[in-house]
Amino acid sequence: MIIGLTGGIATGKSTVTNYLQDKYKLTVYDADIYARNAVTPGQPAFDTICQRYGAPVLTPDGQLNRAWLGERVFSDSSERRWLEALIHPWVRQQYAQIYQQFATSDAPVVLSIPLLFEAQMTDLVQQVWVVWCTTGQQYQRLMARNACTPTPAQARITAQLPLALKMLWADQRLDNSGTLAHLYQQIERCLMPHLKK
């Protein structure tokens, strides 16, 4: 069973994957890690980004200035789409290899893909889990995590598909608006049918 874990930004995907790894020792493949690797020096995407934006996109030590790039792409939807079109095919290629490896495996494997629907990668998973919380909680958590104001938080939230749509398309919905204990109970309920007896 290949589980595709998604949700909105700051809804609690990491909380879910940490629990699955710590308690059940499941293997988790995180799209954010692949996306970061795609734009490291030496990768084709890194050179393409540098050509497009020039010196401002680099830190003094020659790494990608993620904060600058994030502000740029989340304030301009056309720039965000350009960057996603550059990175998503590379991430998809990594996941396609994982799918071939684990599609017939008995043990559950988790692909954590924040933009699972947006990047059209649902064909690479066998079950979709969406973790959600209230819109107010999402804003509060994102602003606390990123130390940002409501305006950039809103830009990042609205850049993704609405949570209501993701929940509509999900096989399992994990409510992270309450206590951790309640979230963990839901995870266990969803996972139990896929564990070996």
C-alpha cells in the first residue's frame, strides 16, 4: 500500500509522518526534500533559476536564497507556476521510481506530497490521506512557524487548492483541529487495515 499524504500548508503533515515513522517505523518519502535537492548547486534547475533571477536569488555563499525566492513566487502566481513546472517533473521522476519499487509491497509506504493534487501525482499512490484543520488554525500555525504576517501567510495558503476540495477527493481525512491524541487515533484507524496481522 502506497499512501499519499497531503493537506494544506501548516495543517500537520509533518506531525502525521513523524508519528508513522516513530510508532510504526514506516518509510516516508518527503516531496519537500526532493524539491530542495532539485535546486541545489550542480542541479540543472539551480542553473535555470539563477539565469532567470540573477544575483538576488543567491546567498553570499552561493546557495539558493530560499526566503527571497519564496517571497517572489508567492507574490506572483506566474512566477510560482514557472518554478513548479521546473521542479515538479524532477520530483515526479523520483516518486515514479519509488512507485515501481513498492507498488506490490505488503508493508505500507508513505509519500508525503503537499502538492499531490496540484502536481497531478495521484497516479503514483494507492490511497490518499488528507490532513486538515480549520482555516483559522492554519493561519495561526503558519504565521508562528514562518514568523510572518497575515499577508504572506494568505499568499501561501491561497496558492494551494482549497482544503475542501482535497478532502472531497481523499480516501481518508485526518482532523488535526483538536488534540494530538485524537489525531493519533484517526491515524491508527486508517492504518490498521494495512498492517500485517
